[in-house]
Amino acid sequence: MAITAQQFAIMEKRLASPRRLPEPIPNSPVAAVSISTQIVLGIDPSLRGTGYGIIRQERRQLVSLGFGTITCPAGWERSRCLAKISEKLREVIRTHQPTICVVEGLFYAQNLQTALIMGEARGASLAVAAEAGLPIFEIAPRKVKQAIVGYGAAQKLAVAKMVQRMLRLSEAPAADAADALAVALAHLQSGGPCSLGTAKRI
């Protein structure tokens, strides 16, 4: 999957510009947890491949604590997939102790069955985060791409490459994990369209 010349130019421009990381927002749930540190769990829900990524912001530094994809074989029943998604996310939360969860918002699906299945995976993810007592926010997919790449219709490869550069990873993450990391990064953008002030709490 190729990156267009326009997307490449936007990426280069964004990387050349200094990035300001946000100060904690007064009276926000996160500010109450820590003045200088946030640990953000990003989730990209999907029945067969739920991506997750954990990013720690400590003062002006962003560090990836872990990421991956919760995969389920095509032959598994949906209920078994949902159980695995829940189990793995509980493990991730226990391990990394995030202070906030940000989930990629719903996208338009022409197929009703696809939308219902995606909703089930999303519901399992939200339930686990809520069970852990995390504040949960969602960001629309186009806003995530706009915040990370600077282009709301960016391709997945462009998102993965930018995530790799921003977090100084040795290689680009797999698509679902990259999307989850992008969701977390979008939350941490300062003054952009996906700042906490405009993200939707759910």
C-alpha cells in the first residue's frame, strides 16, 4: 500500500515542526491522578484483530510501554472472541496500570452485520476499561488520522510509519496495533482537533 506524495509531504512537514505536549488539564480526571505523568491505553476494537497500545507521557517525553493485536481465528465463535478480547485487555490493564482509555470511534459501515459485530468487540473493550475504573474517551477515525498524519483520509501504512517515527520504534507496528497507538497519540496532541476538550467521553 503506497503513501501518496501529498501524504509524504504532510508527514515531512509535521515531523519538522516542534511538538508541544499538553500540560494536564485542571480538574480533569487525569490531572487528579498525576500532575506530570499519564499512561494512555489506546484501543482499536475489532472482533478478529483488536489493536491495543500503551503510551506513557512523562513531562515532555512519550514512551511506548507496549502494543499488540488480540487475534482470533476465523473459525472461532463470536462469544469466544469476545472472551479473549476481555481477558487480554484485563491483563494489559493489570500490567501497565493506565490512567485513561481512548477508543477509536465508530466508522460508517454499509453492511449492518459488520457494524453489529464491530459493536460487540467495542462493547467488550469498553466494559473492561469501565470495570477498571478508567475514564474513557473516543476519537473519530478521521480525527485520529488528521492528528497523526495531517490528512483525514490517510492510508494505514502512512499512519503506521508516522507512529513509528513519533515513538522512535525500530519498525512500524502492525496495522491494528498502529491504529491503537495512533488513538493514544491523538489524545496526547496539544491544541489539536483531538484534544481532551473536544474528545467525547463515553
